[in-house]
Amino acid sequence: MIVALAGGVGAAKFLRGLVEVMPPEDLTIISNTGDDIEMFGLHISPDIDIVAYTLSGLVDEERGWGIRGDTFDSLDMIRRYDEPVWFNLGDRDLATHILRTRQLRAGLSLTEITAAQCAALGIASHILPMCDQPVPSMIRTPAGYFHFQEYLVQRGGREDVLEVVYQDIAHASPAQGVLDALSEAEAILFCPSNPIISVGTILAVPGIRDAIRSSAAPVVAISPIIQGATLKGPADLMLQGLGFEVSAYGVAQYYGDLLSGYLLDTLDADLGPRVEALGLRVEVTNSIMKTLDDKVALARAALNLARTCS
Ligand code: GDP
Ligand code: FO1
Ligand code: CA
């Protein structure tokens, strides 16, 4: 079993490559749910859906989220009722949120609901939410205290980050199957996701960090920061706000002693010796995923690096 800790768009591109180079049913994806938010009474799990839509071929590849060809007529109607609309839920996408919400109200866990979602969409890999309890990631900026989606989508994700709070996480516990997957893993991969608000959130669920530490599996991360910047999203502002160097090296430092190997982008080859000095085995490769070939090559490089670390 290969286990991947995953956020949204960056992770999904990598996982799309990974399922081409290994049996997809041997892959367990632990998904960040700190981004989850309630909208119009519906439970939205953006990172689960981004990965599920990507692995089932439904995703709008240009945006990286939502469903290709979706329409937004329902939101237009909601606007006519003078409701503020800032999160773009497509008409087809809404079906996922409506059913998820109904099943949650009926008492099913997010883990059970996600397993059924994957089966229905024909996904052979296993997507597990990191936990079943709501644990919203909150961001403090000079302007106030906001849910991550409010910070990113409603306010544009440009404000300095003073603090990141994983609300209620102390009372959360790993979802069913998460600890078993980590203890049985042949390799654990940290996808190229936001280290603080995606992978970091998963690591903050009590028990997950220890399970990774005590697993015999090599742990390999793919840097989401290239040449000191993000390709997308506010990871750079968050690293900066929390006092980490805004570079692939800063991310390696943030993950600290959890890692055994690290994939650096070719453009960051000069950081290799500094990352190696942290005690990590480093591989340098193109990590900018535009085409399917890029995704497949990066996935293969990650698995190869994990093999040499074990
Ligand atoms: P998340 O996956 O939910 O954490 O959020 P995003 O997908 O918006 O982006 C998180 C991180 O993924 C950002 O820091 C991006 O720089 C990184 N990322 C996105 N695409 C790529 C890519 O093709 N290669 C690499 N190495 N990182 C990427
Ligand atoms: N991201 C945006 O930047 N704007 C949106 O309106 C938006 C809507 C949306 C709807 C469903 C969904 O599953 C994801 C959506 N995302 C949107 C992406 C998402 O909020 C973030 O990019 C991720 O949480 C970061 O990985
Ligand atoms: Ca995310």
C-alpha cells in the first residue's frame, strides 16, 4: 500500500500521475478536510472533491477544481434572492454536496460517504478524510480572523498571515482506516500541496504524526515551492507569516524529522546540499506538472526515491 497525504489541486495532479505507475487500488489518499465549509446549508469538502473529480476524469483541468463543462445557473438564482455568493458551486457539483449533506444528516460518517462517492465515480484508489469531525482551518490576518475559504476565495488570499489555527483539532481523531494505512504503508508520500494548510492540517490530527514517525515506511515529500514561490495559492504567505524560509528548503524544514526523502525541482537544484544537510535523501527533477507525461514522470520519481530511502 502506498499512502499519500493530499490537499487539493497540486495533490490531484500528482495523484493523477501516480495511478498510472502503480495499481490504483493499492493507493490510499488521506485528504485534508480543514478546508471544508458549509454553504447554503450544504457540506462542501473541496479537497476530497478535487481529488475525486480528478481521478474520475470529471475535473475542470484548467481551474483544477469543479466539474468540466459545469454551469452555474443555481448560483445565479440564489443571487436573485439577494444572497451573497462568493464560492462557485456548479450545478453538477451541487449534486455531490446535496447528497453528502443528506448522508451526514442521516448519520453516516464522512469516511463512509467518501468511500461510496469514490465507488460511484469508478475510483479504484481509497480516499479517506483525515478525520470525521469538523476542524475548520482559520487564518488570522491584519484584517481579522477568517475561515480558510473566506481568506482565500472571498478575500483573494493576499493578506499577510499572522496565525493559522486548526480549530477543534485537539478533539479530532484520525478517521477509520487512517492509522492502519500508515502503519502498513510501503511508502508515505506528501503531495505537492500547501504544507501548512493541507499537509500540515493532516499532521495536526492527534495520532497521525506519531503514526508516520513509527511507521517503517520511507516518507517522501514533493516540494510545492519552486524558486521561492508557489505556483498557485497562498503557501508562500503562510510560510512567511509563520517564520519559515519561503523556499523548498523552508518546506523541508517545516516537515522536519518526519521525512526521509525530498524531491526538489530542477530549478531549485542549488538547494540540494542544504536539504541533504537536514539528513534527507534528495532527488532533483522537473516537478512542474502541465501534461500527463509530467505527472507520470514526477510520480515515478517519487516512488523511485522512496525505494532508495527504504
Ligand atoms: P492544496 O493542494 O489544497 O494545498 O492547494 P493548491 O493545490 O492550491 O496548491 C498547493 C501547492 O501546490 C501550492 O504551493 C503550489 O505551488 C503547489 N503546486 C501546484 N501545482 C504544482 C505543480 O505542478 N508542481 C509542484 N511542485 N507544486 C505544485
Ligand atoms: N476555488 C476558488 O478559488 N474559487 C471558487 O469559487 C472555488 C469554488 C470551489 C467549489 C467546489 C470545490 O470543490 C472547490 C472550489 N474551489 C474554489 C477550490 C478550493 O476552494 C480551494 O482551491 C482548495 O480548497 C485549495 O485546495
Ligand atoms: Ca486545500
